[in-house]
Amino acid sequence: MVTPAAVRETLDLVSARGTAAQLCVLRDGQFVVDRSFGAEPRDPFLLLSAGKPFVALLVHQLAERGALGLDDPLARHWPEFGARGKQGITIRHVLQHRSGLPYGRSLAHDALAAPDWDRSVRALAAARPRTPPGAVPAYHVLSYGFLLGELVRRVTGEPVAEVLRRDLLEPLGLRDTSLGGPVRIPLRGSPVRQTFLNRRWFRAAEIPAATVASTARDLARLYQALLDGGQGVLAPATIAEACRPSADGEVDRLLRRTVRWAQGFQLGGSDDGNPSRSLPFGQLSSREAFGHNGSGACLGWADPSRGLVMVYLTNRLQPGMAGAPHLCAVSDALLRGCG
């Protein structure tokens, strides 16, 4: 169970922040918390990077079906990509944020090009890796979704949004989730980011690393399905592979801090031994916990060791990782009440 005191503390932290939000908690498959603040339960939020696991799971699903191998060079399925020293980049390197391509030309250029799929993938095909493939983790902010999404398109012959709908969302009954779908809750933040990200043309674009829209209920159901062995959509061994650690104790070259990366997810627990560091999954998170943070605004994670799922979606954007302390506090408030 989750103690009533922990539930109250968690809800108080969310309510006191004063932003539109949804919070769902499941323990052993049962909803413990299902609350909305300034929004309806079926209002989709922009997940930002918390949506990255969706495209990663599609790639793992294709590997499970034998359509590709995770250690295939990406250029085997996307020949143009092999130019300019990228022939050694594998699918696994991308899943682990180790391809050497945290961006195409620059982060700013990637953001401006993001609503145009063809322009974005051409830029990545023409780019040179910043570091040798596989050498170091460097967070793929937007390139992650385009590299894996174009792979899905090349292998299946269909747009990634259609593959996502047919092969993952519909089988799991995630009716309020889409790539480039409607977002009813506008983002709050700096005037520049707020204006850019709230534009309809941006939110409707298929940007797998940023514009998956979903509700807390749907995202919680996805993580519960993964805890339940995939519910026939993914095999348990496939889920285990997606959650296998790929970086422990290494400093991410883009984020400039240690991140426990898996192969499609971030992992819980800390590597640096710093008790004051804000971890989105909580200082009390177990090393088995997996999920993803989205710009310090959205968060979803599951902890197999506790049978616990928490999804917390907000519309508040803050610079850098300024939202991480709040996400950490909410996660830890919940975890303190879990036996």
C-alpha cells in the first residue's frame, strides 16, 4: 500500500505549485491516485522528452519481430545516413545516446527545423559525429526522435505516427495519446519558449522526441503494461533489454552531469553519491526504476521492485533543470509512504 500521509503530502506539493497538472499513481496495478488540477483527466499534455520512450519501444518491438537488429549500423536501413563518418553508428548507439549526434547542425537549428521532417533527417544524414560512435553519452535532445523515427519509417515504409498508433497505442488502449495530436493545455514558461512551443504548427508536427501528447492516465497505463510483462505487445525479454543500463557513473557530455541511461529510458538511483542532488525519480528511487523526465515539467516512471508507477504531467517550463527539485520532492514524498 501507499500510506495516506504520503498521498496527502504528494497531493499538497502538486496543488501548492498552482499549475495545470495531472497525477496518477498505481500500486500493484491499482490506481492509488488519479487527480487533475486545472485540467480535465482526458486533457492531453505535451510530454516533451517524457515521450521519448514511445519511439524507443517501437524500435525494440521491430527488433523483437526480426525486422532489424539493435547492433545493425543505422546506415543498413538508411543508406544516406552512412556519409561523413557515420557508417559505424548502430541503432543501439542511438538508443543509448551514444551515436555522437546529440544534434545535427546545432540545438537551435534542430529546434527551428523540427516541424519539417524531411529537413530534419537530411540535416542528420549530412552531419558529422561530434564524438566517436559509442564513446560517450551525450543527450540527443531532438535528434533522438528523428534518428529512431526515420529508422522506423525506413523499415516499415509508414510514418512513425501511424506505426505508433497501430502497434503500440491501440493494442494497449491508449486512446488519448498521439504523436503530433491535440494539446489542450498551453505551456507556461519564458516568453520565447512559451510562444514557440504553444504554436499550433509546432505542437501538431511529428517530432518524436518532443510532441507526443498524452494524459497521466494513458502514460501510467503504458508503464503498468511494461511492469506486467508487455501485455502481449512487447515480450518481457524485450522490456528487460530496453531497461538494461548503458551508462553508470559517466558524465553526459551535453547535460554535464551523470545520468543513468538505459536503452530507451532513464534509470533511477544515483551514481555520484551526492545526497543533495535533485533526481527527478527521487533520491529514494531504486536502481531498477525506469522512465523519463520531460524538461522538468513532465515525468513518468515505474519501479518493478515496488510494483509502483507514478506519472506527473504539468504545463510549467523552467530554464534548464530548474524543475527537477520539485519533481524530486514529489517522487520522494510518494516513495516515503511505500513499504
